[in-house]
Amino acid sequence: MNRFKGIILIILASASFGCIPLFAKIAYANGFNPYTFILFRSVFAVIEIFIFLKLKNIIYKVEKEQYYTLFKASFFGYALMMLLLFISYNYLATGLATTLHFIYPVVVMIGSTLIFKEKVDWKKIIALIISITGIYFLIGFGSLNSINFVGIILALVSGLLYPYYVFKVAYGNIKDLNSFVITFYISLFNAITLLFGSIITGNFDLEFNYKGLLSTVLVALICNMMGMVAFQAGLKIISPTTATILSTFEPITSLIIGVIVLREPLFWHHGVGSILIMISVIVVAFAEKKNLIGADDTNNIINS
């Protein structure tokens, strides 16, 4: 039952993250740039989660060493990762850059095996290969003509940074914290870092309207308060390798939203990619045999 709950939480998180392109397009069309979009997403997430913590009487004070871990996870594993990915879009087709970014499940599997001695069976390896292939068909197909060395490096580094965040949450001294508390501090440190970063780079632009502002409020609610919390809770139930393979479900949500809401065209390779990713999700779900992480953080959320 715990395994199933963890799988559902990760898929829910992935579906939430798949909404980011929609909110980003609305924000960009109404005065935001990548820096301010991520900044205000973090700011509103801090406000929303702080209100939730107060209403639920959840203690959000952490140890000094945990503050340091949370900052590192925020800066290297999230803020810098997002900025590098967004910047890579200036050099590569979005589909190819995102495909390269999804190298992170491979890095997580290797790191989990070599560093944290996680046992990875052949089913998960097959699922990973299928999911990466599906990612290419879904969002990277036909974009190889946009090769740019700088863009490739930026996209790959963004994919190398995200496992740092995953490992800190799964194995670091913050792994037993309430998931809302973790997300609160990750968002808080993101907001501080991105505020200084946007000012220093000259990207701190406040010429947006209420539609753009509303999109950042919603992305904070859906992607931070729901998505990040669900991912962290699921990560404490199932292994990091399984969680990151299941995370490849994210582009399917983006595709569905793009077709239904934005009226984007649907091609044959989208169907092939979606089917491959769904197959990988099914394979990895059956391969997840035991709870490798330990505590059921979902119960902590419910009981808080």
C-alpha cells in the first residue's frame, strides 16, 4: 500500500510540474521574464505555504545544519538548475534542451547505485531506457538540427544538478522533515537567491499585469505547494531511481495541456513518446518491490 501511495504521489507531482509551460507562457505574454517568473513563483509559494503551516500549527523551525542543507538543495538543485535550463532554451530548441535535461534519471540511478548502494534491478534499467526514448519522441523529435554546444552544456548541467536536490531530500539530514516545511525553505531560499540574481543581471522587471501575476500565484499553488510537496513525500516512500523514472510522466501532462488549452498540433511521434513513457511507468511500478526510504511522510502531513 505504501509503495502504491508513493507512486501516486510522484505521478501527481509530475502532472503538476507539467503545468509549468502553460503558466510560463501566460506570464511571459503579460510582462514576466524567466527570472521574474521563477522569482515570483517562489515568493508566492512562501506566502501560501507559510499560511498553511500556521493554520495547521506545523512547527517549521529546523536545526542549524538543516538550514545549510536546505540552502544548498535550493541553490544548486533547484534555482540554478531552473535558470540553466531556461537559459539553454536561448541556444537550443525547447524540446531538445528538455530532452537533454531529462538525463537526471540516469544520473540518479548511477548515483543511487554507486554512492548509496541502492539495488537496481534490470526492470528499472529497461524502464529508464524506454522512458528516455519516449522523452525524445515526445518533445525532442526533429530538433537535432538545432545543435549548439553552449546550449547542450547548459541543458546537461541542469540535468546533473537536479539529482543533487533529489539526494539531499532522500538521504540528507532533512529527509525526516515535514514535506511542507522542506518546500517552504526551498522556496524561501529560491526567492532570496533569484531576487539578487535578477537584480545583478538586470532582469528584475516589474512591468507585468494582473494576468501574469495570477499565473505566478497559480503556478506556486499547483507546482510548489502541491507538486514539490507530493514529490518529496513520495520520495520518502519509494526509491530515488523509481521516483525520477516516474517523473518522466511530466511531459505527457504538458502535451495534453498544449493540445487542449493552447491548441497545439498533435503528431504521430507524440503518440509514440506518450505510449513509451506510459509503458515505462507501468514497468517501474511493478518493479518497485519494497519501501527503500523508510518513513511514510504522507502520514506526517495528514496528522500535522
